[in-house]
Amino acid sequence: MRKKFASKTWLSTVALWGSAALLVALLPIAFRSGFMLTLLSEIGIMVIFALSYNMLLGQTGLLSFGHAVYFGLGGFITMHALNFVNDGVLPLPLELLPVVGGLGGLIFGIVFGYVSTRRAGTPFALISLGIGELIAASSLMLPSFFGGEQGISGDRMAEITLTPFGFGQKIEVYYLIAFWMLASAGLMYLLTQTPLGRVANAVRDNPERASFVGYNAHIVRTIQCSLAAFFAGIAGGLFAISYEIVTSEIVGAIPSGNVLMMTYIGGTGFFFGPILGAILITLMELMLAHVTHAWVLYYGLMFIAMILWVPGGMASLIMMHKPLIKGRVMGGVLKAYAVMAGPVIILFMGCMSLIEILYHLSLSIKPEDPMSLFGIEFYVQSLAPWVISLALTIGGFLLFLKNRQVVSRAWQSAANQIKQKESAS
Amino acid sequence: MKGNDMVEYIVFSLLNGLLYGMLLFMLSSGLTLIFSMMGVLNFAHASFYMLGAYFAFQISAWVGFWPALIVAPLLIGVLGALVERFGLRTVHKYGHVAELLFTVGLAFLIEEAVILIWGRNAMDYRVPELLDVPLLTLWATDFSMYRGFMLLVAVCMFVALFLVLTRTRIGLIIQAALTHPQGVSTLGHNVPAVFMLVFGGGCALAGMAGVIGGNYFLTDPGMARMLGPIVFVVVVVGGMGSLTGAFVASLLLGTIQTFAVGLEVSLTDLFALFGASPDFESGILKDLFRIQISHTGPILPYVFMVLMLIFRPKGLMGTRET
Amino acid sequence: MTQAALELIDIHKSFGKTKIINGVDLSVQNGERHAIIGPNGAGKSTLFNLISGFYEVSSGQIRLRGQAITNRTPHQINRLGLSRSFQVTNIFPRMSVFENIRCALLWPLKYKYSFWHHCGSRKRLNQQTDALLEKINMADRRNIAAGELAYAEQRALEIGITIAGGADVVLLDEPTAGMSHSETDRAVELIRSVTENKTLVVVEHDMSVVFNLADRISVLVYGEIIASDTPDNIRNNRQVQEAYLGEEVA
């Protein structure tokens, strides 16, 4: 009986990963443009980076403000390796260069990990911040490694490759990234199923108890940190190959903060959470940034909203519905969502308009020029756009207040239905 | 450097370092109080400093500097109290990590809001004309009256803080919470109200630092990002929970950084003093030897912080580790 | 002369100026069931914390089967065969009941920090975990998150985690605290069955549990052991009656 159960989950796991691999392989056929390939490549890199970050945050309970150190150093090491390959000094094929970045990340992960993980919580967070700022500030002082202001560049059309690809074309780079993304994600998933992965969870939940079952929490954290740094280094290496240039920005506070926020928004409690976060935030970054200055503000608002009201992230929002789907009682809840959608959309539109108008006023060179929103052109000087935006915002908010019981009532009745079904069976 | 130049350099570095240190203390004292009382490391603390500068700039533009000096910190204090009441309190039940992340998000948002309202360029927030005169002139350089004013405000604030903490009832409660936060709540004091007061007060202090520092240094959207980490260093090095430690660390860090910035000496120069000239072809060693002390200014605080956290997490004078 | 399983030799512990443990000598034999009783604040939990390495002693020695374990770290002491439970439930709340027990088996089964074994397919590991779950009657709660268990169930899990690793010296800190009468009876049965052939040191306030379970009892008052004897002698000891038991005994 138990063997059957085990093979059923094994089969569904294989099916899940298999379909993910298939999807990843087929995506560029659907989306051929240069922009889409760049977007997909960037998503692939960020997925590895965010998953590696969650090895620390979600699985071991370590909040790091300096994870980009391993990403960046991995990128720089890979770039130097690439240049060595092209100079004929290092006989490595391009496809394996991300591993070089990973190994670089691993070494720094061991060193920094060991000194910083004796305590978790705030001390660890601060040390990670300090180390991050140290490395970022050192980057200008060591130009031979970091390349100073211009950074280090290289040619990804390397002399030695394993496959017949030349890696000049974006789609070839995409497949390289896709391969490493699937491999890294798969390995990181398997890691969660190992003794180390389990004990890391225990150390996260209760480090005191973990030591009273025989584990040195410091060593557990150091190993997790090292492995996380390894994968972050791979992501950095892919970044270097993809963009053919690395500058000191990639070790700094901005990518560190970015991966923190995207992992948290995606959800730290589930393995796929960071994947969601990486996809969403990268999409926002690359697609919205052209459209509006305000995307950074929206990003920040989304982050704070998650912290205040959905600390488990988007993944927890989705998984929350699992018992409803299993019990086949989603219908009522879906109807409630439909009812709420109206007020929420109106509220969003109102707020967005106000924000966009304000940005236009403060950031554009000539505020008197017309701005366009949702395809409509208007002047911020006139009264109409202000009135409309305010009306939408206030109206949406009032409608929201009036209807907010709808969702909680639907959930309540769905929960009751499930209870009834359980007691009946 | 010639003898006279050397003395001048030392004196001015000391004065400037002292000033910078006092500013750091205004910031770190609020942070220490908040951290000790509530266990929250307020990542957005330097953001309230920035808001203080911007509010003061705006109010100065409307009614002048002197009203701004009083009104801006009060506004910031109220804002801080609201943030505590509606933000931190909601997140408190999710644990320390969530509280820390909330303040990170807050810092992010405040920076964006500032850009939204005032734009990306630095604001022309000026020293009031009344004080823009030299107080004393040492050697060839002026020491402006405004610097003296800044010192005065900082000292007054320090004295006021000291009096509140040692002579008032609320101050005694806060002192107790600095070292034994759990004990305070079991004694039956209205802890949420005290939290709101302390958070608001700490932010008001930061805001005040912004009011007097913003027109002296630069007022632009990046000021929080630049100063924030240094304030953490001060709190860590001085010792979590120790106001005196924060004071000592502020002055120490302020003076060391100010001194370092003027010393254009590198290891190569040092070796040259002894007649040796190490020659590296290229690479990291060569870079290391050419680093001038003046370049290390930005990283010195972090070196201190990391070393301190590794070897002596209690800091110089702290009584608690977390 | 057989070696004592656990020996405390002239233990002193102060926190700053406050002296909590004031010269404690204790010797527990192999296979013995030893109870430590005493008024609140006497230092019982402190004693456990000292033995298990959570606190450092101010002076004195602790020996486990003759080996010095004074001031060693908790994980080192645990690896030498001593395990403890906690007064305030100390489990892994976000992990399932099954995972909680399995974690306690990882080091004893020599997996150490392995990141190349797949836990799900390790037969012996999973079988032993299931066997333990049966033993503590939690097999039907296997997949529930430990944080969602009822209080008494959490206490049972706590005991399960403590004995899972097969440590032969077991310290239980107020295992029946907060339990109802029937829950306590069940807990005592559980403790009796899981500590067969092991050395047990238990801190308790419930006198019926103590007199039911213990071979010998030590009485700790203000950081000193005022008596250490068989249950009957303790019951009749005047000093103990004055300091702790009162005229009647449960």
C-alpha cells in the first residue's frame, strides 16, 4: 500500500518537472522577438537567483541583505574565465562556464557563511549587509578584478563549445540559460529532500531544539549558505555570458534588495514561490519600465502589501485554495471574487491615475506637455483628470468597503461545506 | 604635510568629525531607543532623516527656516507614530523578520514618494542667511556660525534626551526596556502606547537631524540610502541597547571617517618612505597597494561593523546581543 | 563499582550576583528512574540546562558515564547519548509530526550533514520513524503540522523527539505540565514504556506521577539538594515535609 503511494507521488513529480522542461523548451517558438528572448533569458537567470535566495530565507530562516555578493562575484569570475578561454589559457567549453561562477560563489559562501552564521536573525542580517557594502565599495578600489567604472566585458562567442551552437544568437543563449535553470532548480529541489535540507528547516523552526537532537546549527547554516552561494554564482555566470559585460552594480545593494523582495512577494513557504516572484517582478521590470516611471512605486507598494496582509506571498495565496479545489467548493468563492473585482479595478485605476499624474508633474521636463494614460491623452493642468482620478479612487474605495464581506462570507460557507462533507463520509 | 598644515588639518578634521559625529548620534540615538524597546531595527530610520530635510525645505520655502525647525520634526514624529500604529503593529505578530522587512519596504516607499513629490534632483535647501556667517576663522578657513548652531542643537537635544530619560516616569520605563524589554510589559505599563511614543520620538529625532543637516549637506533622494547603513554601524559598534555606546561610536566613527578622507596615503607611499618600491605587474596585489586611505573612507564603517559582529556582538558597551 | 550514568559534582551556578545552584551533588545509576522535585524557582530547569549544555556552570563537574561533559555544547552532549525535553513545548512547528520525529533520527542514524541522500527513499529511517510514531500513539496524526496539534499531543511529540535518537540518558522537564488527570495517566504510561532500560531523570510537580514513576527522589530547595532517597523515605522526611510537601501527600 505504501509503495503504491510513493510511486504515485514520484510519477506526479516527474510529470510536473517534465512538463516544465517541455514548456521552457517550447516557449521561444511562441515568442520569437528579440525583446521576448531577452525577457525570457532574464527570467531564467532570476529564477535561479531567487531560488538560491530562498534556500537561505525560506528554508533556513536566514534573512540576507547581501546575497548579490555571490551573484556578482560569480559573474565576475565567469567573465574573467571567459576571457581566459578566449585567450587560449583555459580549455573549458562555454557551456560549463556558469559552473566556474558557481564554484567561485561556493568558495565565498563558505568563507562569508562561516563567519556570519553563528547567530541568525538580526546579527546575521547586519553582517550580510556589512559584507555586501564592503564588497560593493571595494569594487572601485580593485580595478583589475572589477574593472573600475566600465566593468569587465567579454565575448560570449567562445572558442570552445560542447554543442555546435555559436552563442551569438539570443535564442542559443536562452537555451543555455534554460538548461542551467532546469538543472539548478531540480538540484535545489532535491536538496530540500535530503537530511541537510530537513535539518535546515529544523534549524529555521527551532535552532535550540535542533541542537538538542545532535545538530550544530552553525554548521548547518554554513553549508546551506555555501550551497546557496553556489547557485547564485551560477546565476551570475549566466548573467555575464548573456550580457557580455559585468559592472560593480551587480554585487551591490540594489540586486540584493531586489532578490529579497521578489522572493518574498513570490512566497517563501513553498518551493515554487520564488519562481513565481522572479517571473512576476522581471515581467514588471522589463515591461512596465518603458511605460511608466511609477513601476518602482508599484513594486514597493506590492511588497509592503504582501508583508502586511499576505506574509506567505503569492504562493500561499494560491495554495490557500487547494482544499477548496479538492473539496470541489470553489464555485462560491470564485463568484465572490468576481463581485469584488469591479470595485478593486476601479480603485486601482483611480490610484494609478493619481500616481501617474503626480509623477508626470514632478519628473517630466515639461509638465505642461500632455501625458497619456490608458490611451487617452490629457493635460495635467486641467481639472478633469484630477476630478476623475479622485472620483475613481474614492468611489472604488467605498464600493470595496461595502462589498468586502462578500469574500469572507464565501470562504466561510465553503469551509462549512467541506466540514459537512467530511462528517458525512 | 608641513607642520602648520598638519595642525590645521587635525583641528579642522576634529571639528568636522565632531559635527558629523553629533549628526550620527542624533540619528543613532533614535534608532537605539526603537531597537532596544521594540526589538525592531528600523531600516527606514534614515528615510525619516530624509523626510525631515525635505519637509524643512518645503516649510522654509513657504514660511522660513525657524518655523520649519519646530514644525518639521513634529510632523515627522506624528508620521512615525502613525507608521507604528498602523504598520508595525500589524506586522508584529508575524515576528521580527517580518518587522524588519516592513521597515525595508517602508524605506523603499519613502524614497519613491520623495521622488514622486519633489523629483530626482537635489533641492536648494539653504542655510538661513542669519547663520551663514563665519563664527571663527582659523588659519585661512572659516568655521561658519551655522556649524556652531548645529553643534548647539545637537547638544541641546542630547541634554533634553538625558533629562527625559532620567527624570521623567516615561523615561525610566524606557530605560528599563533598554535592557529588559519583557519585564516592562509584565509590569503592566501601557506598552502599545509607549511603543508608539518611542517610535514617533525616535523618528522625530531623525527628522530633526534632517532639518539641520539637510541644508548643510545635500538634500536629494539618495541621502537615506547613503547614511542608512552607517547609522546601523554606529548602533552595532556602540552596542545594541546602549545610548552611551551610540554616543561614543558616533563620535569615533565620525572622526575616523573625516580624518581618513583627507589622507591620500597608500601602502606604496608607505613603502616608499622606507626606500622600497614593490613592483607588481598587474592584478589585485597592485591594486591593493595603490589604495589610498582616503579611498577607504566609505568602507571603514563596514569593516568595523563586520568585525564587531563576528568577534563581539555586544558592541563596545552593549548589554544585549539581539 | 559500576559507573553512574550521570554524575553532578559540586555544581555551582550564578547569574551575575544571583546564586541559583549552590553546591549540588547528584548521582544517578544506570537504568534508574530518578525524580527531582522542589518548589518553584529552586533551580530545577537551571540544573537541566546545565547538564544539557545550554548554560555553562560557574564551577563543578558533570559526568556522563564517567566522561566529562561540563560546559560542552548541547549538540556534543546529545551525540554522547543524553537527551532532554523542555518545560515549554519545544518542537518544530512548521514541520509535520512525521518530519519532527524523523529529524531526531537523522544524526543517530549517521546521516550527518549529508546533502546527497534522499530522505524519502531511506527505508530504515522511515520505518524507524513510523515505529516511533506508533509507540507514542501519534501515527494517525502523521502529516499534521506540529504547530497545529493539541497541547497534550504536542507534549507527547516532545517526548517522542526526545527519545527518538535512542539516547540512554533521558531528561524530562515537567512532562505532564498542564495536563488533565487522564492525559497525565496516559503520559506516565508512555514515559514508562519508552524509558524501559534507559536512565531517566524527571522534574515534576505532580506528586502522584513522582511517586508512581520514581525509584529515587531528590529534593531541590534554593539551589541545594536537601534530601535524596527512596520515595518512602522522602515521604517521611521532616525537612522535606516542611520545605515542600506539606502535611499531606497526594
